[in-house]
Amino acid sequence: MELTNNEKVLLNVIAHDECSPINGATPESIDDCTTWVDVINWGDEMNMNKNQIKGILSSMVKKELIDIYKDDGDTAVCFLPKGWEEFKKL
């Protein structure tokens, strides 16, 4: 699968997010790659605004790399199998 550089960077940012089950450590399984959607902080990390981050997330959902869902009123993101496989290539 062909990923943009921004998609690769955002996969890495999501995988190492401090709110993940492993608190930002390097994930060892797909289950370690779930966290809250934080477009403002991710935008700061990637030097982009929140609308740019939302666009990248939308592209990643369409490519079936990630899933975004509501959890008790908050928005969460998790890797799908394709996203996990692409992350492991980084």
C-alpha cells in the first residue's frame, strides 16, 4: 500500500501517543495502538493545523489503516490490521 509521508508520521505519532495503553512506549501488538484523538497536540508535533490532521486521519480511515469511534463521549482511534502492518514497516 502506498502511504504519504504524513500518513506514515501520523501512524507513528498515534502508536507512540502518551495516552495509549502503554503510555507512549513502542507498541508490541495492535492492541497497544489505541488512544484518544488529539488533533491539536498531534498538529503541534507535526507542525500542522487541526484541519490538516483531520484530513490525514480521514485518508487513513478510507485506506482502512485506522478506525475512529466514540467512547463515552470522547473520540478514540485504533489501528486496524492494515495500519498495524504498515506501522511495523516504519
